[in-house]
Amino acid sequence: MNCRIAELRNKQVVCVKNGKVLGYISDIELDTKSGTLISLIIYGRPRVFGLFGKSEDIIIPWCDIEVIGPETVLVSSDSPYCVSK
């Protein structure tokens, strides 16, 4: 199955181990030398209309991705890496 980056951004990410919806893919990280996808990035949600900042971004490594389906991406990560920006 081929997938464009624009199509990938609209997919919902669900953790297989606990059934929790992590959010929607906001960005991806690519290795430009080898042309491989390194990770998916889900931007943190704004708190109280953005007045109190936002929650941390979630970074999911490629090795934790189980299935990329037509509407969802299933991941098997116990604790996705959270990064504050």
C-alpha cells in the first residue's frame, strides 16, 4: 500500500496495548540520506484555548508502528516518547 505524506497526516494513532487514542499524526521525521521514515510526531494539545501552553509532543519511533491502515495507525508502544518544545 502506498501512502502520501498528506494522507498520513489525517490518520488517527491508536495504541494497541491499552486501546488509547494518542491523537492525529501532525508531522514525520525522515532520514534524508537513506530516505527512510524515522518517527511519527503528534503535536501536544493546547490547554485552555492555548493560554496555558500545550501538552508535550508525542514521538513514536518507526519500530513501534504495527499497521498503517486506511484511517488509523496502530502502534505497540507502552510509553511513547514525550518531548516538550
